[in-house]
Amino acid sequence: MASDDMTAFSEKLHALVTARLGLSQRRLANQVFINPGHLSKIINGHKLPSPELAQALDDAVGAGGELVALLPAREARTSRKARQGQSTPPAGTVVHGPTPERGGDEVRRRAAMKLITVASAGAAIPPGTLETTLSGIEEALGNPLDVAGWERLVTDYDHQLHTTPAGGLISDLTSDIVAMSEVFKRRLPPLQHAELLRVSAALSGLLAIEFCDSGDQRAARITWGIAIRAADTSGDQQMRVWTRGRAAQDAFFAGSSPVAVANLANEAEHIAGGTPSPGLAKACAARLSLAVQQRDNTKIHVALADLRRTCDQVPDSNIKQSVFGHRETQRLWEESYAYVHIGDKRAEGTLAQARALYPDNALAPLSNLKLMRAVSLIKARDVTTGLQLALDTLQTQKRSSAGGRMLAGSVLGALPLKARALPEAREIRALGFTAGA
């Protein structure tokens, strides 16, 4: 390499570092993830950096391309290609410099630079960036697969789902699913691979629920499909049943065709083979909702009996509120939904029981119970009280849901013809809700 190239680069870098108050050589070396001694040799004109390192230094000191422009022609062209996402030499290949960086180290350095940039700007960390930055530590630890850690993550998201506005977890869930896809690239033992598939089905199911509750039904449908296939490949029976049972419920409240809802419920029941589980209870609940929609009293009472029998046999859980469980609160919610819509007097009792049992952080279920109460009041001809309760609930709810949107439609649909012109009814329609069953 020509000494004048090294001199020009080193002098420019030295001037830029000197001009940046508070930027020491050690701090700059830390920012671009190289040894301070290596940086010292570059600044003193003893070494010329690789194109990738030159670009990293250029970015770190805000040179706007001036440093990269001082590289010899071939290095500059290589740096531009790397910056444009074109192919770079394989790891370990000498790239016109006495100190070639390993490919993995360079990827991690760039990921770390991106992480520092977005963190300082207060922006969301792009999926995979943090994982790439920390991958060196993973390699040093032998890349252990922490399935229990992934399961804890599912539990945490499950908890947050009930206390976070609809859609608020989509970004984080997506990032973690992207990170999990990287884990699948490893050569995993069959048992660990199956365990991870089960966890991925759970994460995908949570993401599908978020899409559904935030109103993106196409994304929800696609994500439920992924969750179901992951569960099937894992071989875990309960997860296979759960993904279909919960997907059937979401499909119903999202307004999907009765055939699509029934097919999902049928599949869940077939896979369950009579074995009670939370997923089977959800399939029974979806059948109950379909029967209510069809106003078939015989099917309603059969579905209610099936739901109660299944719920009675589902083992109790220590978790008060979980989308993966099916507790008494959820059964009472579903019974209330049926009783309210068919005008059964038992609605008052089940609504009161459900409200008393749900924890305060169950935002969507509690809002939906208020909407059911509003439907019940309107059907009992207390239109003013019911309509005002519905409007207050919709205006103050902290988490929307697909079920809530359907219940808002039920409120409008239950109104006598003359009452549909009332100001409260107009306000509910202005919020984007339309009359339903």
C-alpha cells in the first residue's frame, strides 16, 4: 500500500477526532469495536483500515464519506459495494489490508453501530439487530438453546396482552419471532426443535390475537395459519387444539364466514379426541357463538352443555388471566354472551359473576361485559341507560378487541328503529361501529 494513502487517511482521521470535543481515541475504538492499539496504528499512519472499518470510522466521526474517499481506488469501490448491500469477500479473505476483519465480527460491529444509533435517537430497535450484536457472546457460550427462556417470554407477553392497548405488542412480538427464526437455522436435536416449534406457535398465536384485536384481519388470518402449521409440526396435541380453538373464536368475532369458523372448531375437536383442554373449551365457545348468531335455540343449549362439561374437566391454572387457559371467568363471559343475545334472564346473574371474578387488569373482557350489559338493558327497554353505558364504555376503553367491535354492533342492532337516530347512537356510529346481530 502506498504510504501517501496511509498518511492522507491518518491525517484526516486525526483532524476529525481532534475536532470532535470529548471524542478520545479509546472511545472511538469502542464505538467501532476494535482494539485501541489497532486504531492508534491507523491514526499514526502505520496501517490502512479495511473498507468496512473505514466506513465504520467515517460514520462514527461524521465525515460524510471524506474518509472513505481517501482509500485507494480498489478499497473505495469495495466499501461502496458493501454499503449498497452487494457481496463482500468471504470471511477470512484478505481485502487489500494487513488486518482483515472476520465476516462475523464485521456484521456484529455494524449491528452494534446501528443499535447505538437507534438507541440514542429513541427509535425502535430493528428486528435482529440486538441479537446480531450479542451473537459473539452466544458463540462463546456454545450457542445454548434456552427453551425455558423462550417459554418465559411467552408467559410475559401473555400477561402484557391484557394490560396493553390493542396492537401495542405487535412490534416486539415480531422482533422476537424474527429472532426465533434465526435460532431455527441451527442444527437442533429433534426434541429441542419440536419444543421450539411449540413456543413459536404460541408466539405466533399471540401476534395473531394482536392483529385481530387491532382490526387487521388479513394479517391475523395469515399469522394464525403460521401458528397452526408450527403447532402441527411440533406434534404437541394441546397446542394444535389451542391454535385452532382460539383461531375459531377470533374468526367469529372478526366476522369470518360461519363455515370457516366451524371448520376450525371441527379440526380442534377432532385433534382433541375428547381430551379436555383449554383449546377444546375455546372450540366449544366458538360453536356456541355460531349457534347464537344463527338463533338456533337447540344448538345453543347443546353448545352450552358441551362448554360447561369441557370447562369442568380442564385442570385449574394458577394464572388468573391467560389466553392459553380457560377459567371460570371465560366460561361465564361466553354464557353471558349467549344469554344476552337470546334474551335469557340468566344474563344478569352470569354478568355479575363474571365482573366479580375478572381481575382489574383484564381490560378487554371487562369492557365487553359492560357492552353486554348495555345490550341487555336495551332489550329490557331501558334504552337511555343502555345506550349511554355503551357509549361511555367505547369512549373510555383502554384495549379494543374484535369481540368488543361485534358487541358494539349488537348494541346498535338491538335499538328500536326510532332510537337509532338518538345522539348517542350517532356517536357510536361515528366511532366506526355499525349495527350487527
